[in-house]
Amino acid sequence: MTTVDRVVLDNPVWCALTGPQRRFAISKGQAARYQPEVSPFVALADAADPAAWADLAELVEPGTTVLMPGAPDEGPAVGWELVGGGKGVQLTGEDLVAAPDPEVVTLGAVDVPEMLDLVARTKPGPFGPRTLELGGYRGIRHDGKLVAMAGERVRPPGWAEISAVCTDPAFRGRGLANRLVRAVAAGIQERGERPFLHAAGNNDNAIRLYLAMGFRHRRDINFHAYRIATR
């Protein structure tokens, strides 16, 4: 992995919002966030710089909770409070064998209500009314009903994050997540990019699945939730 790759994956949201996904960004100085209906993710150029946190405060409404992938271990700057989140892992797909799947369908705007319903029941992570616009969403249907899906979220230069991997509880154990991840990864590789993903650090089953598929553990990563401190 090159030095550029390490920099990009160490701060993927910042690199995405100042690069390939700039059209979804709201930015000020050293801070950036996705448009709220797209994602709650925010990023700083340098989380050790109080000025970057001050810039972020200009982008976040009081009382609004935002989520920072790659957040620092130490607490936020003065004026902010840590209100949740947790530990995760970052995995890269160097050894993943990607493969299109004839039963996997492309999801579009008309599918958003079903996607939101599936996410609400399975809780794979943040997914809003416009998250689909980030691209690459695929699904598997059974008797016309959406029973599993996965797509792309953060896209820093050269990479694309596979996200929202979820399966209706009644259809788990059939390998649907495996097939969808490989299908989404195939689309990523066709563009000349590389897949990576994040998983909750305590989600042992998902991590085991991803490692068996050929992902490699790159690092542990914080997903911390913050809001502007009330005075």
C-alpha cells in the first residue's frame, strides 16, 4: 500500500468530501460534512487543531448529532461533547474475489422506501433518504420483496467503501450478503477503484465473514458521535 493510500484511508471522509464526492459536501476551512439527508458523517483536516473544530461548529446546528469516522482517541476540542459512537474496524479488499451476480438488481430512487424499511429493521448503520445518491446500491429480491442490499458510501480517491450490507432476518444464512458484497465490489473494480469497508468492532460474525471473503484488517477505527456542547 502506497503512502497516498495510507493517507487516504486514515481520513477517508475528508479525502472524499474534498475530492470525488465534493458535490455532496458542505465545507468551511478545515471541516467538511455530507449534506444531512445524505449522511451524518463529518471530517476534519486535522482533529488535533482546535481551529478545525471551530470550523465544524459553523456547519452543525446546535442539538444535532454528527458522526466522525476516524475520530481521535482523545476528546473533542472545547465547545464539543462526545455523545456516543464506538469502536470499529477498517478492512481492505485486496484479496477479495469480486463477481457480478445475475440475481442482483440495481436499486434506484423508486426503491428508497423499501431500502429505508430494510435498514430500520436490520440497522447496518446510518442510511438516510438520499444515501442512495452516493451510488452503487444493489439488492436481491424474493417474490418481489427487497430482502438484502449493499452499496457504496464514502469514496475517497482510488477507493470506494462498501456499506449498508444488510439482510432481512428471515433470509439470513443463505449467503446473500456474501453475494452482494462481491457484486458491489465488481462494480468498484470496473471503475479501476478498490473496495474497503468498516464494521462495528463487536460484530464478530460480520468481521469473520469479511475476512473469509478476502478482506484484510487494516486498522481499528473510532466512530465517535459529537454535538456542540450546551452552555
